Amino acid sequence: MTQKQFDPQIFTFDEFMEWYPEDSFLRYELYNGVIVEMPKPRGKHSNLIGCLIERLLITIREMGKGGIWTIPRESIVKPSRESGYEPDIIVLNQENIRSETRWESESIIQNSTSVKLIVEVVSSNWRDDYYDKFRDYEEMEIQEYWIVDYAALGGRKFIGNPKVPTISVCVLVDNEYQVTKIAGDKQIISSAFPQFNLTAQQVFNLANNN
């Protein structure tokens, strides 16, 4: 799957939201003013997202956060720059959503305090997750960000040489992401979800579940 980039016209975030087709079956994101059609999750990629959402929801209930933390079907995260991203998975703290002035009408998240976790599952556009979104989520001060590279598509400097399926858990410490790379039978250690007790391989196996 490849990204489709639109004409070189530069859009502001507000112009992008006005342009965004209502009830679209396609997904679009804004990268420094440029609208990009995102590859639609299919097959294992889509299955992994769905199964990982189920596991996170179970953990949320086990932590006693049910009804407080939620995973919306759709949302757009707006960093400080003219960009807008639709995460594969975002966990929101509903107690802080009331401070989001554009949530009710546009499902837009602008404040890091609303977000407990963002997860991006890597596809062919892996540079977006490892470069653009890493930078912007860090700058926005999103406390925790997972990059789930189940197909080992990312660059060798991110997942090793030879490349292996890897989960990069990025936790904000002193305004910078500290990255822990987790592969194989190593357990995921999460600040936001300390009771999430799956190994990297168990997460990758979710992609093969029916």
C-alpha cells in the first residue's frame, strides 16, 4: 500500500477539517499543510488493531478505569504545527475531555492531558510513525506512544539489523521520549498500563487471530 498525496496546495489545519469529506471510507492526515490519503488498514494490520483494542479495554477495566478511560472509534490529534493525525488507537481520559473545545463538534484532541496512550501500527508509510508522529507527539507532550512494527517494516536503526518485529514504547521523561525496544518474549512495560502483561510476540500473534 502506498500513500496518495494531493496537489501541492498548503492547507491550514482548519482548512483541512473543512475539506475532510464527511462519512468518508478513506482516512486522511495532514503533514505540515499537505493532505495525504492514508493506506486503509487491511488483513493482519486491521486484525491486530482490533484485537489490541480489546486487550487494552480489558486492562482498563482491570485497572478500575472503565467509564473513565475510553477508546473512541475516531479522533484527530492536532499538534502545534499545521498537521493532523488520526491514530490507529488512542486512549482518552474522559475526565479531561471537557477542556477540549473542539471534541464534541469535530472529535479533535489538542491537549496532551486528554491522552493516556497513542498506538500506531506500522505499515508501508513507516517513516510517518518513526519520524513525524514521534516528533509531534513528543512536542505535544503525549505521555506514552507505542509504535507496533509487527511486520518489521521500519528502518534498521529503529528495529535492528537484521530487522525483527519490534514494539517501541516511548515514554515522556523531562519533555523527551525515552524509547524501550521490545521484541520476542520480552514483556511490554507500560507506565500508563502497568497491568498490561503481554509480551511483544503475544501482541504480534494477535494479527493472526480470527
